[in-house]
Amino acid sequence: MAEEVVLLDFWPSLFGMRSRIALAEKGIKYEYKEEDLRNKSALLLQMNPVHKKIPVLIHNGKPVCESLIQVQYIDEVWHDKAPLLPSDPYQKATVRFWADYIDKKIYDLGSRVWKTKGEEQATAKKEFIESLKLIEKELGDKPYFGGESFGYVDVAFIPFYSWFYAYEKCGNFSIEAECPKLIAWAKRCMQKESVAKSLPDQQKVYDFILQMKKHFGIE
Amino acid sequence: MGEEVKVFGYWASPYSYRAELALKLKGVSYEYINEDIFGNKSDLLLKYNPVHKKVPVLLHNGKPIVESVVILEYIEETWKHNLYLPQDPYDKATARFWIKFIDEKCFPTLWLAAWSPENEREKVTNEACEYMKTLESALNGKKFFGGETIGMVDIVASSVGYFIRVTQEIMGLNLLSADKFPQLFQWSEDFANCSIVKESLPPRDKLLPFVKGLIAKYQQDNAKA
């Protein structure tokens, strides 16, 4: 059956990157459509009327929204190649917990690092580093969060690596100095073609963040 | 088979309730431990949920699972009868979407609308109404979000259908009204009337004064900030 897969996305989106990686891991051919978020397409508004956000995965005309839901969907539909989630329910619960932690804590704290300044930023930076250290502890000595193989938490978290340079420049700190194991893990992930071709260049992301800061009046 | 299932919860917590309802729907026996979350959290709770230090915690044969939605997915995958998630990946993704929507948009905004100071209340209330309209559209003429029987979306929506309704009673608000949201209102009635739900919900006469006290505390804290 001819499968039609489309991804509505925006190149620096941490969330879009997850779906790009999952699709690449499974070797799925898809059409990538870049959205201009200041001028959202009719297709985007039709496919995600509730949130009007990217990424949207459209599979044979039907939309799936929210990046982690998309990654789970991709894993369930194309289940015979490169499994991303473990099959054991307890291990599955563990990976879902950490993906949730990444979205609830790490993402928000990271946003505050580049969006704020002064004392607010100092607090955000401290908490951000603490959250990175916690997830680094979870990684331990494993090559990937998924153990021997690249898995769900790796997919959920590796996009942040493309934003590390931007966080570091905005917050004036070094993530490698604080979390060397995390950087080693990230570089290992970047060796994978699915990751390398899904993540934008760190300098490009930083330039984008600088533009956003100007736009929001945060200097 | 010797299964040891425990739930560390709080009697008035809508999140804790979800875990209990799911186990009851599966007919799984469990030991319930009520945590003093406003006073003194037990050493066990802090041991089993060191990251968030919150209820609910599901303990299955000594292994902890935390975060209510993660717990619901675990229960579904472990006790594979009386399923409450669709089998089809697309329908499953749709259910997960609504669950996220309830937890990130509906529920927090409705709660905010209950205790917000007067000057902010209108804006939050309008937002909450928009979200409820959207949630109602997910029902799409069905009795429950899960179809003919309660599904995972219904379990999560109990936060709105029961706990928020109680909250609104206290505040004299009428957000989830039969005339504004007839389908959603009917759903909340049908849901609360299911025997398995009815026998497990925290009693209204106990919940009312508790939520009243909680709202007063939120308003006080907000005034100080």
C-alpha cells in the first residue's frame, strides 16, 4: 500500500526534530513541509485546529499532533524496524517518565535561560543545570538512555543538543563543564545518520535565538 | 499469582483518583495508603518518587511508577483485560492527544478560573470556556470519550467532570453548565453515575470543605506574592 507521510515542521523546533529522527530511524520516506509560523498554512490550521502548532505528522491524510505522541505512533505503526520504546511495561513507564520530565522541566527551564536576564536568568540557569545533572545521572554509564540501543528518551532529548550552544551563550556557562557525560552521549548520538540529518547547526540555532530575543525585546 | 499492588495517594487528589479508578476498572486489588501531602510526606513516598515527591505512586511488586498518565498506561499494558485505550494506533494517538489537552489546558485553566482574583477572572474564564468547547467536540455525540464504555480519556477527564464541578459549586460559578455545554454536562452526569465511578469518588460532603480551604489558601498565597 502506498503510504503517504507528511511532516509539517519548523527547522529549529526541538519537537519537530523528534519526529524527524523517529521517521529516519524507521527509514520512512516522507514529505517535509517547512512552515512559516508568522504565516501558518491552511493545511496546518486544518490539521491542528486545536493548537495550530507544529510538528504535525500527517499519515495517509490523518493528522497526529504532539511530538511524543507522534514518536509513539511511529513506533507502533512501523513496529518491525528499530524499536524505540521497550516492550516491557515497567521499562516503558520509566522511559515515559523521563520524556515527561524533559518536557515539563528541562524544556521550560531552558526557555527561561534564553528568555530572561539578571536574577531571573541566574535562577533559571541554576535549575536548568540541576535538571541536566539529574538526567545525566539517569543515563549513568549506558551508551544511550535506551541502554545498548538508541531509544525513546534519546529521541526525546537529543534535539536539545542543537540548542546547547545557544543556551550556553545566553546564559554564559558551559554545559560540557557541568555535564561531560551528557555531551559524550550527545556526540555519540550525532554519529547516527538519523540524528545528524535531523538536527540543525548549533550556530544557526543561536542566530535564530538572537533574532527571537530582539523580536521579544530581550537584550 | 502473588501480586502486590499499592497506591500512595491523597483522598482528595484528582490525580490520585485516576490511578485508583483504573485499578478498579481492571478489577485489581490494591492496598491504598493515604499520604499527608500538606503536612508530612512519608519516607516511602520520598523514596519512590524522589524526583517529584508527589502522589500518586503505584507500587507493583515493589517497583514504583509515578505520574498519573504514565501510571494509567502502565496499568493498561500490565492487566490486559477491560482495556480502556483503543487498539488502533491512530485512535490511541487521538486519545493521548485529548489526555494531554485536558491536563495541560482544560484542567489547569478551570482551576485557575475558580480562585483567580476578580480582575483576572474574566480572561481566564473565557479561555476555560474555549477549552471546554473544544473538549466537548471530542465527545462527538458519544456517551463517553471512550465510546460506549469509559476509556482513558474519561478517567483523566474526571478531573473536569467531577473535581472541577465540585469546585465551581463552592465558588458559585457555573462554567460547566447544561445550557452552555450540554454534551459535556451530560457526560459528567453519566460518568459520575457509573457504579464503579460512584463508589470510588471522594464524597462531595467531604470534598467541598476541603476544596474551599484549598481555594482560600491559593487566594491568600496569590495576594501575598
